[in-house]
Amino acid sequence: MSDPTDLTVAQATAALTFGQVTATDLTRAYLARIERLDKAINSYVRVLAERALAEAGAADARIAKGQRRGVLDGIPYAVKDNMDTQGDVTSDGLAPRGKPAATADAEAVRRLAEAGAVLLGKLNLHEGALGATTDNAHFGRCHNPWRAGFTPGGSSGGSGAAVAAGLAPFALGTDTMGSIRIPAAYCGCVGLKASYGLVSNLGVTPACDALDHVGPLARTVNDAALVLRVLQAPDPEWPGSAEPPANWSPLPADLPDLSGIRLGVAGVVERFQMESSVRLGFSAAVGMLRRLGASVATIEIPGYEPTSARRAGLLWVEAAAAHAHEPFLDRYPDAYPAHIRAMLDYGRTASAARLARAQDMVQRTGAGYVRALEAVDALVMPVAPQPAFSFDEPVPATQAEFAAPANFAGLPAVALPSGVLADGLPLSLQFVGRKFAEARLLAIARVFERVVAFDRRPPL
Amino acid sequence: MSDPTDLTVAQATAALTFGQVTATDLTRAYLARIERLDKAINSYVRVLAERALAEAGAADARIAKGQRRGVLDGIPYAVKDNMDTQGDVTSDGLAPRGKPAATADAEAVRRLAEAGAVLLGKLNLHEGALGATTDNAHFGRCHNPWRAGFTPGGSSGGSGAAVAAGLAPFALGTDTMGSIRIPAAYCGCVGLKASYGLVSNLGVTPACDALDHVGPLARTVNDAALVLRVLQAPDPEWPGSAEPPANWSPLPADLPDLSGIRLGVAGVVERFQMESSVRLGFSAAVGMLRRLGASVATIEIPGYEPTSARRAGLLWVEAAAAHAHEPFLDRYPDAYPAHIRAMLDYGRTASAARLARAQDMVQRTGAGYVRALEAVDALVMPVAPQPAFSFDEPVPATQAEFAAPANFAGLPAVALPSGVLADGLPLSLQFVGRKFAEARLLAIARVFERVVAFDRRPPL
């Protein structure tokens, strides 16, 4: 075995099963790679080497006895630091605020631990999960592995960077208005936000529980599906929990091409002001989808206006986050950077009636998406109107406008690489599917992924 | 046939089928009774005699050709005046505000019209559906048919009074925090709020769409079930619409008794400060349920605090209603009584973060109810901590505290008479069931209804 950190989850699970590598080898290889590369990238805020080696040892002992628990047993991963891990203070990307150490793993982490996965550490994020650059004031900025000085996106920027840089085979992120898919897009990996209710938010610091989704970032669509299969389970302790239809599984069928698949592009997205590289890349992706046999039609989604909808969603998030951070904000104001304080103050001072109006627009936008999907198998669009940008440039307000409606609708959405820009940065495509139709969505994404043949790792 | 207005829906449908009465006879009998009695009760704000007679004539023509559409074909009813009926201005219980006439029936009305039901008119309500006395400043107070000068409850007070007084065999109301069940309780009829999502809110003036439920008030549990069967249908135009499990039906099985039925009483309800008549009546009802074979256990619902939960729900309603009334409130301030203006102003001035906190509490309360129902078939409680009261008395703040959590949880709930007070006013009981388990809930209610043998109509 050359470098075990080259393996995808699917490859690593085969290697573990056939004894070509041990979980401890794999874990040590990742810990060494983090040690070697992450000073420059800064994707980890905390490496949990002791827990990782203990979990890897336990996995190896099970494997040695022929009792491997499943596909993720012995596979390392890392989590965004807004999710609880037992015994650690969850930073939420902020300076210390007197938060006690978590007494239990977040439900998603608990399920992975139960499946035997090996927790490498906690990942950098945009402060409070309330932005999309991961230019973190307390932990330091996280760099895009494809270009230092460029943002990895956010708020799960550390998750995107760690997966892209080969510092974890997969990572967990959270996605409130695009926070898994935007870093996946900027970093050139796969980001999956499942249907709302499938993955528990328990033990995750809320941005806005009604829009928050826990999900994987991984190197391939298939790996993301394997992780989601373990994450999914109704959680009676979480009010948002939903039971999928019987026989639900995220594992995609292996389609030969996209014959018979109907895809829709929202007219308002086609007309949207986006960076020319993104527009050209999207046109090329649509052309490729057509050559693969899909029909791609322009669809008008009544009442869908990306900018107003994003603003409405943002107000909801600001208000819910202001509520969630209330115990800390007044006592530890300095822990919050000015731009985050401004957002939370806005949530505290905007009126309840304005929030009600915003929630109404969020719901109508989501309903428009659900309706549009009656006529097509999936909607297709860029993840964001721009690729990764320099930390020196102003932050574009439009980052989340294509991503957020899937959160508003609770629909599954996957971001995956669609090519490489002339300057070497990744381009990305997003598919949004029907509620609980993860398998179909990912089957479509896999056909596209196969023809793109994106080089999964930057030259590090 | 003596007086056709004595007939329940089930009896009237048999009489229509066997030609003992025509829809036109039935409609004229109701119109005459409204003419004779409603000046004193004031349950109708508008009688639609022309539409009613046209719809009755059409039903009779179908019946004559052997083409009766179903159980409700030719059956009169009336609707609360916050629901659109084509060609009429929906008043929402308020003075004219320049609202245009509705261009279509509300979806619930449309479904009843399609089933052949005969719309008698629009019913009085608490102003804006934002209170529970129906002491309406613009249309005049609606009186409780059991005692003039006493409230029929609200906000669907006209619906409760009309059904109790025999001015309609059934009526539609809306229930945001108890607005169907409270008037049903105060007026001695049956009020049914189904699982959220089963009945469309389209064409209904929102108080708070996420908590609003359209449903029937009727004389018997069975009649309410027959109406709900027609009302239920997924509405792709309404974001809240939900598809029930296959083979869902509200029609209850005819249980011989309650053997094997597990009922729960929330400890916090048992300990709640309620009027002694209600407490005694509730104890008697629980005793009766036990004699019928049910087990009745006290349950602690974690995090359920009726008063805080009601206040949280109220803030949400105030904010959502402030948004809904925004087009009118500034231009027609005088159309809004002072106590309603105060509520809407509160919704406009409270902060978005406070609303987010309130929504969080509403959701947790609802989740507590859902959890509690894992251990029992239904929760049982009084509908309100007090029976109908005089318009001269101050309005008790606690009216909705036992009713609102079913809205927060989206669970089906039915109110039905449980006896008569010494002074002749009705007493009432409420069952709350599992999501989509309307048939089981109503089966339990029917067994109880049978032994109560409540005299359905006041002496008018």
C-alpha cells in the first residue's frame, strides 16, 4: 500500500476488509498528513489524536475477530466544530465563552462512532456558522487547498479544505443556507445535504434549527452516500426528525447514462448575474448532461426571486442565532467578531412581524421548488454565482443565493466538481432532488461525476 | 318529517337518499330558522340565501336523477367569515377595509361545494380570529345559545353558536390555538381539528399559517368525521399540505367500549388552576372513561408548561397576523378594535429574536406532546379551564392553554360535550391523538359520546 490517505471511503473499506491496511495505519497516516500540511491550510482547530487512536485500535480489534461493523468501521473522519464531541468544548468557531465541555457526542457523531468511524478532530468554520469565507478571527483563516490566500468557502470551510487536502477521507459539515455545498464547490469535493429530518441536529449548535442540516463532505458521490446511510435514523429526541418512506436508502443505482432523466434549470438562475467563468462552466455542464441523454428544460418557478429569498432566509437565521447565542453574547461580546455581532444585533432588533414575513417568503420559495420538482427529476444549477475568491476581495453578498432554496424546501441537494477553471480552481455543479429521493439524485450525480473525471486532490 | 333542522348530517343524508326530505326543504327550513332565531344569537354575519337555494336545487336535480354525489350532497352548512367564498368580501370579523370580493372559494369550501354541500352563509367570529369571546365590535356580539349574554367562545364563536342553535347542521371554523374547540366546548357541540396538513388553508385569512387548521364543528363525532373525510385532500398549492398514510380515513370504528385503550392526563393539567366546575366535570369524565374500560394514567410531559407555551404561541400568532394585516392596518386603523391593534402592534414591535425563542418553545412543546403519545392512544384534558362566561366578566387569559399544544404539535384533537353544569351550560372534554390517527381518536370519542347522552340543542 503506497499512501493510504489516497483511498476513498469505498476503497479504504475494501483495504481494511482484506487486511491491506489497518485502521491504525490509516489513522496514523492521516495524523501525519495533518501534522505536515495543516499548518498552512488551518482546517483543523483541534486534533483528537488520542480518541482517534483508541477508536482505530478498537476497530482493528473487531476486524481481527471478523466482527467489522460495516462500511465505516475503522474509517477516519473529522467534524465541523459546531458539533458536540464528548469531553470537548464546542467552539462554534468563536473565542472561549465559558461554554462547558460537551457531555455527549452530537447524535450524528454518536451514530458514526457506533458504526466504528474514527474521529480525527474538529474543523475550522466561519464564526458561528454565520458566513461563508472561514476567514476565522479566533482560529485564523482557513485556506483553500487549491490556492493559499483564497477562501475555502463556508461556513463548513474547514470541512471542505480538509477533504480536498486529503486530511480526512470525509468530514461532517452543517448547511443552513448552503454551508456544506459552498465549501464543497470552492474546494472541489462533494457536499451532500439530505432531505430535512433525515439526519438529527441534536448536539449541533443551531444557526437556525428549521434550516440546519448535518451532512457529509467527501471525495466522491458514492462516499457521501455511504456516510449518509449511517447518519440517517429517526431521532425521537429531535423535533425535526422525519421518517423516510419504507426501504429508503441513499445508495444510488449505477445508471449507464441519463437517458430519460428530466432536468430543470430555473429561468431566474439562467438570467442571474454570475461570474463569467461560472456561467461558461454551467453551460458546458448542461451540454454534457444533454450529451449524457438528459433532457434539460428551462422552468419558471413562480414567486422565486433568489435575492429576496436569500435575504428572508438570512433574517430568519439572524433571529434564531441571536436566540441561540443569547447566553453568551452579552457576557462575552469580544468573542464575537464585529460582522457576526452586527448580524446577531440585527436579529435582536428587527421586528417579529418582519421575521414572520420573511418566514412566509422562505416557505413560499421552498414550496415553489417542491412544485417545480413535480415536472422534473432534479433541478440543476451552479452552487454559487462565483468560484473561490481571494481573502483580499470583498465578500460577494450572493454566495448563498443558489444554495439556500433547497434548505427552505427541505429537499436533498448535492454539490460536486464539474471541472477546473483556467487558473486551476475547481468549478462545481448542484443537483436538487425530490424529498427523500436521495438515491435518484445521487444516481444522476454519479453519471455526471464519471464523465467529469475531476482530479480529486490538489498538488500538495 | 317534523322539523328537518333536528337531523344530524348522518340522519339528513339518509332522509335525502330515501326522499323523505329535499335539499331545498332542508335549506328553506334552515333559512327560516336563521330568520327566526339569529337576530338574538347573531351567529351569521351574512346569509347567502341565493347561493344556498341554487346549490340545493342543483343537489335535488342530481338526487332526482339518482346521481347523488355522496354523504354531503344537499346538506347545508355555514363557514366562518375568515374563509373566502366566491364573490363575497371576506370580513375577517372586521369593519370594511377596502378588501375586494374573493375571486374563488377557499379550498375547503370548494371541496364541500364539489361534494354538493349547500352554503347557507358566513359566520361571526372574534375580530381577526385573534381572540376567544366573539364579542365582535363591528358585527355585534354573538351570544351563547345556552345563555344570552354569555360568550359562545371563539374565535369560531359564530360556528359554535350556529351549530348549537340548530342554525346549520355543521359549520367550518379555524383553529390556531383552540379556536374550533373552545367554541365547541362553550356551546356544547363537537369541534374537530385534524392533523396539520390534511385540510388546506388556502383561501383562509391567516392568523398564523403554521398553526392554523380548518375543521368542522358539528352535532356529533360521526358528523365531524364525515365532513373531515370530504375536506381532506393534499393541496399542491398550499405549502403546509401533507399526504396522510395510504388508506387514511377519519371514519371511526364502532368500539363497544374502551377496553385496552390507554389514555394519558398531563400532570401539569391535573395541577392546573381551573374552575371548580371544570375540575369536577373532568374528574367525572375520567371516572367514566375508566368505567368504560380505558386505563387513564398521569403523564409528565417534559418541558410542557401551559402558560409559557401559550404565551410563546401567542407571540408567534401576533407576529404572523401583523404581517398578514399589514396591507390594511395603517390605512384602516379604525377597522381594528383597540385590543386587536394592541396585539398586532406587539407583533410589529417585539424583536425577531424573541419570536425565534417563542417558536423554539412552541416546537419543543409540540414535540413533548408527540413523545407523550408514544405511550398512550390519546391524551385527555378539559378543552379550557373554564366554561362559557358572561360578557360582563373579564376575559380569562388561560382560555387557550389546554387547547394550543395540539396546534403546536400538529396533532388531531376533538372537543365534545361531557355533561351539563348545574346552571345548564355545557361541559366539554378534549382528546388529542397521534398524527394522522384520526380514526382511532374519533373511535374513542364516540364511545364517550354515547354514554354522555348530551342533549344536543338548547331550548330555543
